[in-house]
Amino acid sequence: MSLRFLLGRSGAGKTSNILDEIRSKMAEDPEGNPIIYLVPDQMTFLSEYKLIKTPGLAGMIRTQVFSFSRLAWRVLQETGG
């Protein structure tokens, strides 16, 4: 498992780059390791919507879009804390 930060100013194409990479990984291996896309709270719905509307992808079971608070809740739920 790896963690990667993509930093840059507004309009540099960070979101497009990330979404394109996620789409290509989902197309290559739909049942591979999970992909977690971490976004601010107000961007979760829009990010999921952009992924779902990708033509040619049958689904997005492998990819999960989390906000920071939702990821914290998920970690606590899985660790029993």
C-alpha cells in the first residue's frame, strides 16, 4: 500500500490527473487492491459523481471516496476504537 500527495496551486490539473489515474486503474484491474480517494467534506459527492459518470466503467466497487471525517470514522470502526 502506498500513500501519495499531489500538491499544486488551483487550476494545475490535480483533480483531473487523479481521476484519470483512478479510472485507468479501475479499467485495468476492477478487482484489485482498494483505491481510497481522500477529498474535503464538500467534495465527496462531486468526486463520486465524476467517477460514476465515466463511460465504459461497469462500476466502482474498488474505489472509495472518503472525506477526512468519514475516513476517521471508518478507521475507528474497523479497529474497534
